[in-house]
Amino acid sequence: MGSGTLGSAIVLTSQVYGFPTGVAGRSGNQTVDLSWNPVPGAASYVVRYSVNNGGPYDVFAGSTPNSNYRATGLNNGTTYYFTVSAIQGGAEGIPSEQFAITPFDTSQSVFCTGSMAEGGQFTPMVAINSSGPASGQASYLGSEQYTGLINPRELDYYGYGNLQNEIIGTRGYLIFDWGGYGSHLTNISGPFTITLGAGWADLSYLERKFHVDAVVGQNDGLFGNPVGSINIGVNDANFHFLTVISPSQFNNGRHFTLRLTSTNNTSASFRVDEDVGFSHVFQFLFKGNVTLVADGASGAGAIVQALFLDNASVRSALSPPTQLKIVTP
């Protein structure tokens, strides 16, 4: 913030907040490691949680002196919403913005981590920032609706889905048939290789187009004919998010399975059975080499139009925390 006369230069200074900012976390097996920016003059912090988006919140830690905390005794696969408040002068201040995080069994390799669904007889643009992956920022900005640009977090908030990762495409994207049949748009930053397998055919007039910077592509994509595969290679041992855009073709029914399988033969899948088709966004968490399979053998609508990749903040091995409290919520 800063101040100055109208028309003059204004010098900005760092604003002092009375509540924690920058709340972040890493998932683990039945645990999460939380951290936040210190609040000047804070004697301690109160950590609260809820399993409901927006609360009400229960106290997880009534008094922790450091700006980090390990919450244990959590249920894997359950999304927890944490807030942190500071104790200053013996009084508790206003809480931070809530932070959503989901613990999981880190010995597994593949997980489903949420989805979104939209219907309607129109073709919204998906806004893409091509420079995002180079700077570690989101490339998938959201869909351009009649009311403006709606990002994934807002769509989740309005009840369209429950994506665990809402900042999408920081490590790049691949849009299939963006410039027409066989013309794919690739912008991958990171340790990934993507190889299109057999079993695909082109499909036009999908209920999604991609607005990449100032250029609009085709509303084409691929569909499993009847079963298509995509191999994704990773040259590290970390967890990553894969987000798949799978739009409908008008209101045609959709009956298919979208499955992600790792090289250790574990897999996770979404099953869709709709007489009136919706446009979907599917999200997986994985580590190691995997294969994405769109299986429409038992129906139709096994469509893949775009893939987005992100790193995941996951603690895959226990490490001594700065502060350890064993608390069962």
C-alpha cells in the first residue's frame, strides 16, 4: 500500500497483516504439513479445520508457537479445510483464508482427485495462457462464459465440481487437434513425455474451444474408437497432477470409462453413464510412468481434448518437523 498526491509517484510499502497469509501445505499419509507467513507480534497461532468447505471450523491446535504445524490422525482421501489465526496481546485475530488439502496413502501410485461437469447447448472458450508453464503459473485460466471468465476454483465453489488442484497447467499442456485433425498444440515444461497410442479418431463440433492467447483453435478432439491410449512418461519419482478435458458433442449421451494405469499395474478410473452428455474435467494424481485409457467399448463419448500437467506438493517420506503435535481431530 502507499499514498501520494494525485498524479504523483506513489511509493508502495509492504502491508502488515494481522492475520496469517500464504497458508500452504504438503500432503502425506494421514497427515498434512501446514505453513504460513509469520504475523508480526504474534505470540502463538490457532489452527482450525473443517471437512466442509467454508466451515464451521473446529480447533485442531489451540496454541502453536511456530509458523508451521503437522496435523496427524487424518483420514486419507478426505479434503480438510484449514484456517490459521494469530494470538496478539492475548487476543485472537481474524482467521486466514481457508486452505484445502487432502492426505492420501503415498505408497500408492495413482489416484482420482476430483472432477467437474457442465451441460448446455453452447461452446464456451477455454482461456489458455501460453506463457504460464515457463513461469510456473497456471496455463488453464478457466472457461469464458456469458458472464465472463470463470476459473476452476470459482466453478468448484459454485458446485460444478471438486478438483483437488485448482491451479492447472503450471507444467504445461497438450491440446489435441487444436488446429484441425492431426494438428496438436504442445507446450510442456518439465520431466514429461506424452506419446499418443493407438485407437483414436478425430471428432468435431465439441462443446469446448481453446482460446490460446489471442488465437482461437478448432473445437476438435480425439475419441476412443473404441479404446484409445496415451502414454505419459516421467523421469522423476515425484507426484504430479494430470487434468483431462473431456467435452461432450452437443447433448449426445456418454457411456465410457477414463482410466489411468501405472507401470506397477495399479489404476484409478472415472465412469460416466449419461443419456444426455455433459462436458467433464477429470483429475488424477500419479507418480511414475502411466497410461491414460479412454474406453468407449461399452458405449460412446470417450473423448479427450486436452491434457494439463502440474507438480504436486506431497511429502512421500516422513521427515522431522519443526514442531510435532499428535492430535486426533
